[in-house]
Amino acid sequence: MIRRRVHKRPLHSVPVAGSPPARGSRGRLVRAGIDWYQLVRARIERYQLVSARIER
């Protein structure tokens, strides 16, 4: 797993390496952050589904 050094302030704490909002201009961060947030949530939901299936 890739661990990154924490920047000055965490951007709404997205624990995913190489997230689009993490790098790039500030203006793009606001627009991309919304799409990225949805993408991360979908990934988390999928992960929870998989982990639940493994537990069973």
C-alpha cells in the first residue's frame, strides 16, 4: 500500500493515493472534488459489499 506524507492540511481527508483533488490547481479542486467524492463513496460501498460477502 502506498503511504503519502500528509500535506499542510488534509483536503477533506480522502484516504486514496493519487486523488485528483490532491494535486492540481485550486479552482479545479472544487469541481473535481465533487465527482471524486462520489467516486470514492461508490468505491467504499463496493468495498463494504465485498467485505460483507467475505464475512458470510
